[in-house]
Amino acid sequence: MAKGRSSTRRTLDSYTVKSINKTIRAGDCVLMRPSDTNKPSYVARVEKIESDSRGANVRVDVRWYYRPEESIGGRRQFHGSKEVFLSDHHDIQSADSIEGKCTVHSFKSYTKLDAVGNDDFFCRFEYNSSTGAFNPDRVAVYCKCEMPYNPDDLMVQCEDCSDWFHPNCIDMSIEEAKRLEHFFCETCSSGDQKKLNNSHAASRHSEAKVDGKRRRR
């Protein structure tokens, strides 16, 4: 009887995707071609790279990141435009379906970026694709609306209690918020001890700002 071909696969340390001239390694985050060309590229983390015994037919074992709209609960107000969730969904894909490399930052490091590029994303939750559960299931909330922080939104900080507020939640326009020099929230300014003609220069959160006063829900 003829001896069959070996199906042994070997693990590669790296692989260069010729179409983009980029070398990928385990642990890299990548953009992968969607089956529907009308959808944005899928975001994944490469767990392992394998080829057949001849070094051909290269495949990647990936762990998918889900965008908020792909999750069971859908996109919510506090989800950032570049937010993704690290899921428990693994898959095997052709390495040649990789369209590019990207960076998935931690939440804190993302908020400290001077500029956000097309290939920058951030992740603050792990996501169970079967149950729709998130880990952690509680995050810090801010403002009168008690919503988690969306790094796309402008917020102002009370100089007394250090809580953060959305301008529209305190009857203020974005333009007014940007002109502030001092700001005291309604609670801290009660009794006319301080005036609401405000400001703590409105800005996006830095690490110190994220670590300020927190409430949890």
C-alpha cells in the first residue's frame, strides 16, 4: 500500500505576508479581510502561525476582537469609536487574508495618545461570545448621567470633588466648555460659595484624570 502524505504541520516563528510586505508574529494584532466587502476589516490577535511540512499553506490561529456592534448587547453610548472587545472566539484563517497590522492599546495608554491613527484601537473588556458577558462587569462611571468614560467625548472636571461631567449634562455647550478656566459642579458650588462660571480646561482624560474620583455600578 502506498504511504500517504504526512499531515504534520509545523509552528513558525514569523511569516511575511507578501501582499502587504509585513512580517507577523504570535502576539501581533492584525486586520483581516471580511467576507462582506461592505464591512470594516476584522480585528484579531495572532495566537500561532503554522505551515504544512513544505512550508506552504500558512495558517494563523487567531483570537477575534469584537466591535461593539458585533456583540450581543450592541453598541452603547459610552463605547468609543475605536473600541474593541477581546473575545473567547478562536479561529483558523489563511495568513494571506491578513490586510495589515494594527495596535490594540490598553484603555489608559489609548487615552494618552497624542494622535489616534486608523490602525489604533483600544480594549478594556474581555467578551464571552456565547453569553454576551463582559469581564470586568463593572467599570468606573462619571457625571450626573453615571456613564462609563467614552474617550471620544469632551468632559470637564470639577476642581472640588474631581468628578467629570459631559457639557450637555450640565447645560453647557462644547464651545463654552472649551473656554472654561475654572469649573465647580452644582453640588460643590451650592450655597454661592463658588460660582459656576467655571473651568478646569476641558480636555480628554490623561492617566491621572482617569484615576480621579470614581463611582462604580
